[in-house]
Amino acid sequence: METTIQISTKLKEELGKRKFFNRETYEEIIWDLIEDAQEISKETKRELEEAREEIKRGKVHTLSEVKKELK
């Protein structure tokens, strides 16, 4: 089922700036934004998991250690 949504002129202008080509629809732009957000979330989750593993292995330095090393 298709539906119509209302958006502000400002949002329409912003979406228009994100077009890769003139005939690209606003739906395509929105789907691209959603996909980008999901990829960022997956990448962020992976990086967090890697950081947790490093902490478990003791591969961390305290702020005071870093300050002392860098003087």
C-alpha cells in the first residue's frame, strides 16, 4: 500500500541536495539514508565489540599513563 507523507520545504530541499541524479525519487534517497544508518550501526557495534575484547586482554592505557608517556 502506498501512502503520501508531508514534509517541510526545508526537508525537501535537503533531500534534493542528496540526489545522485535528477530523476532519483525521494523514496530512493530515504532508503539510501536508512541503509547508511544501518551500516554505521553495524560498524559501530563491531568496533565496540573489538574494544571490549581489547579491554579483556588488558590492551588499555589509563589517561595518566598516556599523559606521562607524552609528557
